[in-house]
Amino acid sequence: MRTFARGAATWDVECPRRPSPVAGVTMAGFRVRDLEALRIVPFPAVTLLLEFGAGSPVLDGAAGRRQPGSFVAGPGLGAGGAVRARGRNVECVQVRLSPVVARAILGAPPAELDGAVVPLDDLWGREAARIRERLGDATSWQDRFALAGALLARRYEAGPPVDPEVAWAWRRIVVSHGLARVEGLAEEVGWSRKRLWSRFVSQLGLPPKRAEKLVRFDHAAHRLVAGEGAARVAADTGYADQSHLCRDVMALTGATPTTVADEPFLAVDDMAWPLTRSREKNWTGRRAGL
């Protein structure tokens, strides 16, 4: 376990030693002693938080909405900069689910999430309580990852797959860092633009254009965190100019590129998910054969 600290934010972070049994699933374990008002930065995946232990994480959203404990949130959680995380003595396994595998694992269409935060109990009922208890009883992080991985694999195998054409389109968006043309994707799978749009939304939970925007932003944001200048990042990641990048960053985070580049939530990514970007090509899931 490694420790990450910046300002008042401190995490103990653990990573699985083995890849998830389901392609498109990545996990990290966190122990947070004192977390106060951490900005949640949007990410192009479904977020599943499995908390256990004595403490409890809390998400504070827009209009005073408050979500304690384990939850599921659609792609783009935190858009607009309105979501903050806080908590004391928090222990949790955070799971990132590719939208391609999320429907099967969650047991509900991701379209029903649409950026919302849903208590895990509402989706999984007693199974949510059982996994929380088993994670708390486990004696090591690797055991917890194994427990979570087995549960997710079991649910994935029992759930409905997405259309291969939809999985392929998602993969193209990810590997192109959000620069693939939707019209071109429809032509390549032999569908009309309307059909691809409709199936993409119903099965993955967001329209292709928003998927492209989130993937492109995530790529740009991590380059900003790595210390690259906004002008260079804008030119290399498909934005019309630096102003275009600034507008997108402000719309998605409520902050400027300079502020986002210093966000602990982004900076901890390379420690918590060090292999995620090298695995992006596998985010479509094994069922699609891609």
C-alpha cells in the first residue's frame, strides 16, 4: 500500500496484483483518514463504490443532495463541478466499469443513471449488504479485490451483452481519445447514424457525442496534470484552440485548466490505476471479441 498526499487530502492506496476477470473492470482500494470537500472530476466510466469499515464516504451534490455509503454513478459523475466527496476513516474499493460491461454487472440499463448517483442497495438489495460485510471481514486488500472481482464476474456472465456494433463504436472512441467521427462509426458498422445513436444511448447510458467529449476531456486533463501547457494540450487533443479547451474544462469541472491540473483526484489516478491507460484498447469487453 502506498500513500498519496496533497494539501489536506491523504490516501493510502492499494492496487490489485492481478487483472480483473472481466475486461473493462478496474479496481483500486482506498483508506482515507480525513477527506474534506474533494472535487470529483468527470471520468468516462461508470463508478461503483463499495465501502466497508467504520467510516463512510459521503457525496455532496447539487441542490443539497447527499449520498452516503456505497453507490453507483453514471459516466461523467461530477460534471459542472457540483459534486464533492468527503469522509473520515473511509475504507472502500472503487471500481471503474466500462459502459460496455456496466449494464450486465449492474443489472440495470446505464441510461437510467445518466450521471445520477444511485445507492447500491437500491440496485442490488441484499447483495449490496453481503459484499460490504465480506469486504469488511477480509484480512487483506488482495482478498477484497478477489471477492469484488468474483462478484462482478458472476453478475457479468448472467447479464445481457451489448451489441457488438455498439461495443466496437465505444472502442473506437476510446482508442482515438474521443476524436472518432460518429457519422464515420455508423458507416463502418453498417448502421444509420440514428440507429447507432439510439442503441448507444440505451445500452451504454450516454450518446456518442457525450462519450467523445468525456474521453477527450479525460485524455486532456491527465496531460494537464502531467505538467503540459494548456495550449499544447489543446492542439494535440483535438480542441479548436486553447479557448475551446478552457470552455470544455470549465463546463465539466467548474474550474480552469490551471486548477484542474492541480486536482488531487486526478493526480492520484496514476497510483490507483497505473495500467488503465495501457488497457484502454480492451475496454470493449471480451464478449464483443474486440
